[in-house]
Amino acid sequence: MLIGFIKRIKIYLLFAVFLYFLLTFMDFNKVHKNKIFKSTKVIMIKFLSKTTFLTMLVCCLTLLAKAQVGYNYSKVDLGTSLNFNSVQGDATKKLTSSYGFNITYHATPYWNFVLETQLGTLQGGNIALDGNNQPFSRYFKSNFTSFELREQLQFGEIIDYSDNNFYNAIKNFYSSIGVGVLINQATHKDLNNQSNPNSLITTNTNEMFIPLRVGYEFKIFNDYDQPYIKVDLGLQVNAMFSDYLDGYAYGSTTDFKLQETIGVKFAIGAGNISYRKQVSY
């Protein structure tokens, strides 16, 4: 870690200063004991030699410290996202939106754990058509809140992208998988009501799902070459455990919620964690 590295540099510098004064004292002590009085010029030459040695030592240590620039990152990000949703279920698809808020923990810059909540609406079908139990005439609209935890792995964790423009370009592609729950309140046509199949009823459900996601994360670096802003573009499929996301249960497959996502994340805290390879290129 960078903090430990800096502490070691301080120790080396203190030892070098101590060594300098020790050598200077020994020289003057030797002159006194042997009663050899050298000229001021000779002593100044020794003094300058030691000073030059110390200067070179400090420069080397400074270069070593600067070599760490580009390796550091923050452990935690806070972010928000805008999501465009559709339901692959028992009614025709319509596009709706939701908003997300997330916190990301970075085991490394390219291996992440994301905890996210979303709030928004889902909709499908057509309320104006007769409820004849066909996908185009079914209708639903729901308000939902979801919570999910995902593990995310970027290519940069498993490839060597140094000195390779192509690998450096693809290092921020990622795939992600996790588990989540969606709290849903769906209003839909009551197709069991023979006298008025267009009447609406409300169904409340809690839906477990598996989030599957791929995307790309654009990293923006600060003056210390630490990633401090990330722009995230993603495609996500939420595989539901049931067939009631849209309020209908027809067919042999469960429902899916599809998402297109754009988000932004901000690093928080000190970027004092070092990675095994340079993050910025």
C-alpha cells in the first residue's frame, strides 16, 4: 500500500540524515584526536560530497514514490442511474423508466460488488382494446422498488493491458451476476370477469430474480491518475422466479425484465489503495 511505502521512505530518510551527521562527527573527531588540522577547503569538499550523496538518495526515493502514481484507487463509489425498462411476459412490451442508486465496493479496480436499489414503473399491453386474453389486448401498469446485489468482473482483472492499445480499450468491459428482490404493485385487467373483462384489479407481489448484466465503464482520472468518476453503460436481464411480474400467469416460461442503463459513479474517500498493476494508461 502507498501509506506503508511512504512510511518506509520516511524511515530511510531519517536513517540517511542520521548517517550523514554520524560520518561528519567521526571526521571531525578524527581530526581532533590526531591533531591534524586540515584546511577549510578540504572539509568543505567532504561536506559537499556527503550533501551530494544525500541529495541523490532523496531524488531516488522521490522517483520511487512517484512511480506509484497511476496504481491507486478508492475502495467505495456512490452512484446513480437512469434505466429504461420493458417486460418480456404475457403482454406486449412498452418502454418505461426507473431511477437507481448504488454503492460499489472495489476489491480491486476491476473486481467490484454493487448494491443497488431502483424505483420506477413497468407497463405493457393496451388498455383500450377488449380484454380477449390475447397478448396485444392484455394490459398492466405497475410501480416497483427493487434491491439487488451483484458481483462484477471487468476484463482488466484477467488480462495484461500494458503496452497494448486493444487490450487497454477493452479492459473496462464487464459482466455481472447476482440476486435481487422486486416489490411490485401491478394494476391489470381482470380477464376472469366475464361481464367486464376490461375492469382493473391490483396485485401485490414480491418477486425474486437473478440479475445478469454486461456493460462498459468509462473511467475518468484525477490529477493523481486515480479513477474518481465512472460513466457506466449497461444491458441487464432480470430473470424472475415467477410469472406474475405483469399480473398474468400464462405460458410455460417465467417473466423477464429487460433494462438499458446509463449511470455515473463518484469515488469517495482517500485513493490510498494500491493495485498490482497500473490502472491508467
